[in-house]
Amino acid sequence: MLGFAARRLAFAVASVAAVVVITFLLVHAAPGEPMLGTADRTFASPDVIARQRALFGLDRPLPVQFIRYAGNLVRGELGTSFVLHRPVSSILAEALPHTLLLGGTALVASLLLGLAVGALQAARHRSRTDTLLGAATLVFYSVPVFWLGLMLLLVFGEQLHWLPVSGMRSAALEDGSALARALDVARHLVLPAASLALVQAAAFARFQRSALVESLAGEHIRAARAKGLPERTVLLKHALRGALAPTITLAGLSVPYFLAGSVLVESIFGWPGLGRVAYDAIFARDYNVITAVALVSGVLVAAGNLLADVAVALADPRVRLER
Amino acid sequence: MSPWRAAARRFGRNRAAVVGAALVGALVLASLLGPLVTPDPLAQPDPVRLQDRPPSAAHLFGTDPYSRDVLSRTLSGARVSLVVGVGAALLAVTLGAGVGLVAGLAGRRTDQLLMRGVDVALALPRIILLLAVFAVWERVPPVAVLCVIAATGWFQTSRIVRAAVLSLREADFVVAARALGAGGAGLVRRHLLPHVAAPVIVSASLDVGNIILLEAGLSYLGLGVRPPTPTWGNMIMDGKDVLFSAPWVALAPGCALVLTVVAFNLAGDGLRDAFDPKVA
């Protein structure tokens, strides 16, 4: 088990390193001038631009820049934002927890909902319930997450006034009690998290249904039924176990979806997270911020894969013995 | 009956799949014929009076903030989605099948090198790379969007094809063909490709919907194909700013997106069940 984990960890580190190298090259080799990113800089004199470039070391050859960046990275320094003139690490430290809250909530909610719907469909395979839920999951699986966000915003925010439409906190509650503030954040969280979760829950449900249907056709299920076990036990204890491993893997692989979704959904709901930072940085050509966001995304994706692999290996001894 | 005929028959008996395929056909027709019967998607007939008017007899889906007809823009936007979705899926599958074949047939070292590379590529945050690439380009033709999406989307297919090739390589009929002197391109074309084709077609057809959603997301962010060329994504972006006062602007392209992706997913599910009929 330890050898397995160590191999997977080494691969995770290598893939994060690859993400950083590729993003660095992609961003720095792109045509265009980062110091001309925003409107006020369009009128800067060449002199000022040259000084700015020298300040950030952009006048050096690319390999030199990369070695400097890598050296700083090893020491844990992510550089300074060209635009905000703040350390990148403090920008990320502010945004990352918000995205983890949003993405984590959405992941848990979508897993619970998806597994429940998929299990119900498999238990009532080819019934009317199965067909109706199948149609619903197909539609949610096919909805663009940003459009779903806009529609939820329109209905529950604007028409019904049930939930706040933007941001993460209400200004009026700045001095409220800790509980009141937590509830306020939770209320702001509902719509963006629901947008992300509904789409991914449909993906989980579709997957869980077919995995369970396949598992229910197995010999071990026939044996369990022949023993006279109640159908409920057969489904929840015997069939679900066999179908769980692929779903855990899928949950681990869903991290990129939540990252992509956060770029789209955070901008709709004004959620101050990593997706917003990435979006702003890309349009402003804020190299250090873009590379750092890619680094953090790479770490999250690798961590998701790693955790899923370890969880599957814990659940299924055959996986550990492979290779 | 050949396995292809059997699959076609199973597809034909699957009502949902046939509906999906018919919808795809209708969408292609609508995107081709639509511009003949609707007003110019770029025309602004009366910039003041027609500014985001609700649906009426003259403008069935209403007009957008720039007084343009939402129906004709929706029909016109179908082209970008369909071309990019289908084109990128086909290109990605071709790339993936090529790499998978090479990895499966070449020696152990090439195989290891290619598959480690694919593992790393699968760990890349695709959206960040796509954003970074498209943000630096000023004008982006649909073909470029298609190519970049395909170039970042073939990794999973190469794994599927490699796995299929590895198991086929040991199959009796391949060993027999080799013993009879077959090799190289002939072996690949006559003996391997027909068996690899089914999983590849299924994975491509299930990918079309996801690519359409990805392209829409990029257009929505203002990247990808740029305005004034209508895409469903940039139409929703236009509708976002007037969401509360003129919801129809975002409603039409959004519904078109859902309908299109549902159609492709129905057809894709049908193809999967037709080629692999163990459970459904």
C-alpha cells in the first residue's frame, strides 16, 4: 500500500511540475506586451514600459526568466502581480478558501444527490421512475453551467427574492454575530453551489446508474438473493459496493470540472474566488498570477486524482496489487 | 449479419436514440436553411425603437440590446456550435486514435513515453490553458477554436485505442494474419481499425455535446469566436447584462444549447448501447 501511494505521489508531483512549465511557456511565449494590458498603460511612454519590464525581469531571455521563476518557486515565492502590485501568494490566500468552500460544497452536494438518484434508478431499473429521472439527468447533464446559473439567478434571486444574487457577504451584517455572518455566507452560497452541483450530480447519477445496473447483473448478487437477503440489503450492501469504486474515481476526476465551473459561475454571482482571479489575470496578462493559478489548479487536480486512487485502493485490494 | 448491421438495427430500435439523431438532423437543416427565411443576424433595422423588444410577430424571439433579431442570431449561432462540436470531436478522435495505435503497436519504450505524456496531459487544467491561449489571440476563427479544443481533447481516446490494440494484438486472428505475412499499414487497416472503430465512434459522439458546452463557455467569457459573429455563448453574454429586463435575449440561445446537447447525448447514448449491448 505504501509503495502504491508513493508511486502515485511521485506522479502527482511530476504532473504539477509539467503544468507549471507548460503554463509558464504558454504565457511568456505568447505575443503581446503584458505591460500594455490595461487601458491606462496604453498611453505609457516606451521609457516607462521598459522600466516596468526590467523591474519584473521580463527583459531577460526566456530560459533565464524560467530558472529565476523556478528558483523562487522552490523557496515558496510566487512573485508579484503586475497589475495589483501585491504578492501573488496573498491574492491566492484570499481567493482559494472561497473557491474551496464553493467547490467543496458543490462536490459533496452533487455526490450525495447523484448517488441517491443513480441508486434509485438502478433499483427501479426500466420503471417509469427510472425513465423520468433518466430524462431529468440527461437535461441537467446537457445544460451549460453558466446559463443554469443565470436562470437560477433570474428565478430565485430576481423573481422570487429568496436568495441574494451577488457576492459572498451582506454589507449590513459586517458587525453581526459569527453565526449570523456564517448563515449570511451560506445564503450567498446556495445559488452558485447549486449551479455547479446540479450539472455534476447529473453526471454522477448517469454513471452510478449504469455501474449499479451492471453490478446488479453479477453472480454475487444472484448468490446474495438466493440466500434470501432482503432486496434493500442486496442493493445497498452488495451491489453498491461493487459500483462504488468507479464513482469514487469519477469524483476525483471531477476536480477540473469544478475549477472550470468556478471560472464561469464566480463571475456570474460575484463570488470572490480563484475563478475570478484567473479570469481577471488572463485578460490583464498578469503572468505571475496566471502561472500561480495554474499551479494551484494543477495541485488540486493531482490531489483529487491521488485521493481517489488511494480511496479505491483502500476499498479494493486488487488495485493495490496491480503493477 | 455483420456486427455493423446489427448495431445499426439496435440503434434503429432505440426510440430515444432515433429521436436524438432526428433532432441533430433538424438542427443541421435549421442552421443551413434558417438564414434564408430570417432577417440578417447582424442587421440593426431600427437601433432605437427595436432595442431589446420582447417577442412579437415580427421578431418571434424578440430583439437583443443592439436591436438584432434573436431568432436569426440563434439559428446562425447554431453553425459555430455544430461545426466546432462535430469538427473538434472528429479531429480529437483521429489524433487520439493515431497516438493510441502508435503506442499500442510500437515498442515498450515508445509506449511508456507516450502514455506517461498522456497521463500528465490529463492532469492539466484544460480550462486555464484554453483561457490563456484564447486570451492572447485577437481574432479567432471557428477553425482555430476547433483545432485548439481538439488538440487538448484527444488524451482519453488514445488510452481507449491503446488498450483495444494491446488486447487485439494477442488475438488469434491478428496472430494468424501476422503469420500469413500481414504487417504495417495493411494489418492496421484491415484487422485492427475495424475493431477499434466502435469504441472510438462512441467516444467521439459522446464528446460532441461536451465540446459544444466548452465552446459556449469560452464564447460566454468573451473568448473563442468574437462578436459580432453570433455564437450561443456570446449571445448569452449579451443577454446577461439585460437578464432582468429582457430575459428572452439569454433564454433563446440557452434553450438552443440545451436542445442541441441533449440531441447529441441521446444519439451518443444510443450508439454506445448499439455497439455494446450488454446492459442498458
